[in-house]
Amino acid sequence: MRESPDLRRGNTTAAQLNVIARTSLPAGTIQGVSREPIEGKFLLDRVPEGSPLIYITQQAVPRIVLFGSDEGLDFANAPNGVPVWNGRLMLGLDPVRPGSIKARFQRPSSPAITHSVPAKLSDLVSLLARQTSPSDPRPGLNLTYSEVVAALSQLEQAGATKAAFATERDRLQGLLLAAQESQSTLARPENDEDPTPVVVRQGSSIVKPGEIPEAEKPKIVPITPVLPK
């Protein structure tokens, strides 16, 4: 996965700057949809509609989109927490602060850092990516976009969130399937007495109308965890 543009390093293109210039969208507008730039690394969109879903896309500017009104994290299926990168990042409920999640992270040759935030996906995403500074003393682990995505994927695989996990690749696969269907042809009986059933040809395969081959059904594709430096 390519790295996201970072405004602090000045490595953004003119097109990316044009998009980022219009990134902030306060909550409460457009039926609760909001957008927040996170540390110049990516955009965090919140859409409080539909089923809970974590959607990852890199069109123009990398984004993490949280769908659904329920952003809660539930570690009932992972009572001992969720390890990421062989335990260098540990995510779990904070026993001292009810309703909070604790994140413990240790970089090589550095002491471990532990912070707690409310057990919500949006708060966790901000904590993982934020870089603590004199101008912004809020706690943060300063992870990259790729590292945040990997952590979210691990949470979903462990069953610690109600949200499903999907990437832009799933959308592209859907577009390819639609394109294939638009090229399909019908094999019709040559006359009324011909008992041959109507079938749909898709590439080299033949399926009945309304059926989708098992190999072409949409799938959620997890992103391979990225080991932080």
C-alpha cells in the first residue's frame, strides 16, 4: 500500500492539495455526515447511516470511512485484547476506565506508550494516527495510514467490532462484475419447440439468469498487516 500524502513534508500534488483544501466537514451537516483531516495523513469520514462498515479507499486522498451509527468496540470475543504485529500494539478494554479502550504500543528500542480513549472507532482511529505535540497535547501513537488500516483490519478479524471491513478493491471487483454482465449474451431457443433453457453466458462460463458464480460473489478482502518501523 502506498503511503499517504503528508502536508507537513510538502509532498502533495496539486490535485491532492485541491481536495485537501475542502476536507473539513463539521458534524451535523448533510444528515450527520462529517469529514476530518487526521494529521495530514488521511481523511476520516463518518456516515451515520447503513450497516456498520469500515471502508478503506485511496481515491485522490487516502480515506477511512466509518458507516453506521454504532461505532462501539466489543471485546467479548477477545477478552485478553487484540495483538497486532506480534503484540507490539495491544488493543483491549481498559479495566480502570469503564467504556474505554486501552492501546499499548512499543516501537523498537523505545519504551512502551499506553493511552486510553472512549471505546469508539472514530476515537481509536484518531488516537492511533495523532502525533502529540506542544500545539496538540492530546495523546497519540503517531501511526501511519497503512498502520492504522492494519490495526482496524485486525480488530475486525478478531470480532472486536460490529463493523465489517472492506477496501476499495471490493468496489473495483463489483464494477468489473457489472462490466462482465453488460457484455453477457443470451442463448435463446431457436424455435418454440426447442427445449433448450435460456442461459446467460459470462466469459467462458454459463449460468442461469439471476445466478452469480461463486468465484464472482463480492468478498471482503483483509489488508495484510504492515509492520511499523
